[in-house]
Amino acid sequence: MVENNNYNNNQANQQEIPVPPVPPPYHPAPPAQPVRRIGTFTLGMSLVLLGILVPLALYFGRGAWQLLLLSPAVLLCLGIEILVYAIRFKNSKYRYDGLSVFLVVMITFVTLLGSGAVKAAKSFSFYTEQVVEAEDYAVKAAEAALEVSGCTGDVGGYHLQYGEEYINAFFDGKREIEPRIRISIDFYTIKGSKNPDREDIIQAMVDAAKACGKQKSITELSLSIISDNKAYHAFLRG
């Protein structure tokens, strides 16, 4: 009886031992696809182009700065990059590189602003050269008229500037302007005399006006002299 009870107890103990579950088969997870960033390639191309164009412009000067006006092409490259990612990698994860897109837009804006400033400076320089040349030519013509008439005096000239000319100077500097010059002549002597009579003064002013009137750029003429404590002045326009 004792042996039978021991046998039954052993069987009961063996039945109570839990059987561990069989683990499912191991399947390794697929490698995570990298997230593609849109805008990085365009930013790199922009920096490469700037690194090429700016030294060329500094070395070759005038004409090379016009190449910077092509900077909006960078935005075209960014649009092409977006389309390529949207069509070719439509099943892949991608996101916009905010910093790169911002820098691309800023580079384009700053480059356009800089090239526009260079163009305006060149235009204004061309305009200034025309004005200075016209002033110098008009003053020399008035001085020649004094010498021919046997008079001496101080000749001054300046350009009559108008708003429209400033606008043309900044935006269309290669345009030939029609300068309007004002000439002022202060007579010292007339026919060798510091105190000429009234008839000689009038005749000298008429001769000076005729000589200056042949110059189309001279549109205003101021003539003056002090003789025998009297001031004579004439102002002509047109």
C-alpha cells in the first residue's frame, strides 16, 4: 500500500509541472528607410554657384555682375527637386528641410537686391559722367565767349536736375540725357575797363547771350557786373 501511494504521488507531481509555451518564429524587422530631405541639394548647388559667380564678378567687373541676375534660377531648381521627390520617391518618406528652403529664398532675395544695387550704381555713375561733361563743356563755351568779346569775369555752371532725370539715372543709366545747364557770368572788366559805360555793358551782355545761346545745353543764363557802384543784372531762360 505504501509503494502504491508513493507511485500515485509521483504521478500527481509530474502532472502539475507546467509546460512552457513554444515561442513564435523570429522574423527580423525590416530596416527603417531614411527620411529624405527636400531642399538640401538645392542649397548646396546655390552655394556652389555663388562661390563661382561672385569671384568671377569681382575679377571681370562690370558685365560679370549681370550673371547674378540669374539667381531666380535657384528657385527653379528647388521646384524641380520637389517634383522629382514627389514623382520618383512617392512611396518613400520625405520632408522639407525648412532651414535649407529658407536659406535658398534668402540667397535669391539678397543676390537680386545686391545685383540691382550694382546696376543702379552703374547707371547713376553713367548719368553723373554725362552731367559733368555737359557742365564742363558749357563753362568752356562761356569762357571762350568772354575772351572773344575782350571781357574778363568769373564763369560758373551747374546742372538743373529734375526728379525724372534721377529716376532715369537709377533705372536706365545708358539712356542719353539732355542736360540743362545754368551758366552765371560775373564780369570783371568789359573791353579792358572795370567801370564801362551802360552801352558797353549792354552790348557785352548781348554778345555773351548770343554765344551761350548757340549751346543747346545752356537753358539759363545769369549775367551781372558792378560798375561805378551800380549793379547790373540780366537773367535769361530758354
